[in-house]
Amino acid sequence: MMIKEEQAGEKYFKGRGAQLNPNNRFFKNEYVKEHEEGIDDWEDPEQKTSFIFGQSKSIVNKVTSPDVGMAYSLNPYQGCEHGCTYCYARNAHEYWGFSAGLDFERKIIVKKDAPQLFRKFLERKGWDASTISLSGNTDCYQPAERQFRITRELLEIALEYRQPIGMITKNALILRDLDLLSEMAKLNLCMVYISINSLNEQLRLKMEPRTATAKQRLKVVEALSSAGIPTGVMVAPLVPGLSDHEIPTVLKAVSNAGAISAGYTVVRLNGAIAGIFEDWLRKNFPDRFEKVWHAIQSCHHGNVNDSRFGERMRGDGNIAQLIRDSFKLHCRLNRLNEQRIQLDSSLFKVPGTQFSMF
């Protein structure tokens, strides 16, 4: 049974992206707080982040979606304290029995057994050393990583086995592991993407409250590139009417910082994310709500989400086409996406064996 919290008035939870905790769709019942004295131990919605230690049967997941650009994903954490309001991973938190709203940001599942499960996976008979994405769901360098250091352990294992790794993050903590990433890059075993969807600090504070600033992320791109690590940028998601006008300035800035490639997605609000984002947009941009909401709908055939492969990430219609054309033009002007990085799987070797598998 899930507890639903209702805010008093228009109280705004600073430092959090979601401003509500919608009921988990898998639960038929919910508690609603109608009076202060109604429930003695009512949970404080501003409580500190808590960590839950989960156990998994496996840690590497095969990705079957044909339009996400990865074959396998590895996620050491579930839930993310970054609190990005639009995050598609919010819906997955419901499978763990939590809400996709505030719970997603403050109840973080820590997979402490990830390193041993990763070794077990890599030693499977017939593993072909396909590139594994770290992470495909929540950010592997979110604040919890500073304490638990699971991502670093996974990179140490990847280097030991010569396993190619793709990474995406929006946290400057990745520079802590520059030593490992540099060694992997020398062997053509890694590529890193940094997520930067706006250079507007006021927007970033509201939409991605516990992430590194855009200025810091550009410094991360520069540091990674200077260390010889192939670095790209995901300008994702673009929110039409809110951040899509920044495409030229973002692409110019990331190119100047040393990025060699760039990709984008148009925001889509599936499942519980629709209500969470709508609530956030009304509270933060009441004067622009209608314009932005209708612009999002125009990209998804009148809805705020389109689940069709191939279209769901880029959208359709006039606004989506303008975004597509602008992105393509400014990638060309800034010489982005001129080279394709192919990581090397031929070096893969299980420690203790005499020869590489290939």
C-alpha cells in the first residue's frame, strides 16, 4: 500500500524536481493525508535522501528498444537524486514499490552486489564483449556514487577484462575516475557522453536541481577531451518553447570544449511523468505553461508522449522538424558528428586465461 502526500497550499520543495508523489499505478489503495493528526508517523516530504540496499539476480540488461543506441545497460543505482523532472527512469521506480515522484529522488536503491554480478556476467560462456552502457537508466555518477563508489569498481573490472564501456552522465564526479577512463581510452575501450540540454542556469536549477551546472559540465567535456577520451554531448531532452532555442549556443559551446559528437531527443512524457512534469511546469512557468504544453503535444500527434519506435525520441510535426533541421545545421557548422567511434571488443579477456577470446 502506497502513501500519497498532499502538499499544503503551494509549498515548493526546494532542491527537488518533482513537487508531488503520485500514487504507484500498481497499487489499488493509497493513504491521503487530510488532517495533521490523522496519521501519527506521517512521512516528512522534505526528509533527507535514504538508501535502500537491494539484491539483484543480474546486473547487465539487454536493451531490446531499437532506437536508444545501446545493446546492453548496466545500472548500479535505481532512483536518482539529481531530480530531473522529465526523467524517463522515474516510471521504473514503480516496479520497486515506490512513487515516480519524490520517492524517485529521495529513495535510492543501491546495488552493492553490482561488481561481483558484473564479473559473473563477463565470464559467461559465449559473451561477445559488446559495448555495455553505464548507465542506461539512472545516472551512475549521481551523488550516491561519491559515498558508495560502485561505478568506479565497475570501471576497474571493465579495464581488467578489457570490456568496452559507453557512459553518459551530467555529474562532474566522473573526473574522479579520469585515471581509469584514460587507460581505457588508450585501448579504445570507452566513450563518454555528457548531458547538457541548456546553458540557462535558472532553468537548470528548476528542471535539474541537484546536477552540475552547465558551466561545470563544459569543463568536464574539456577535461575528458584533453585526456584523450572520446567525448560527446547529449542535448536531451529538448523542451520545445523552453529550451529548444538554445540549440545553436549549446552546440557551439560543446564543440569549443572539445566534444566530437552530439545527439538530442525531444521531451516525451510517458506514464507518471506526464503529471509530474505538468505540475512542475505550472508551478515554475505559469505564464508559459499553455505555450510549452501545446508545443510538446504538437511533437507527439496531440499527446505528450508517443511510444512508437523511431518517432518517440525525435517527435513529428512542424516544431519537431524545425528542431531537427536546426540541430543538423549547427552540428555541421560546428563540425560535430564527423567521425564515428567504434570501440574495440577484440581485446576482451577473462583474467587468468592465456588468450583473448578473439
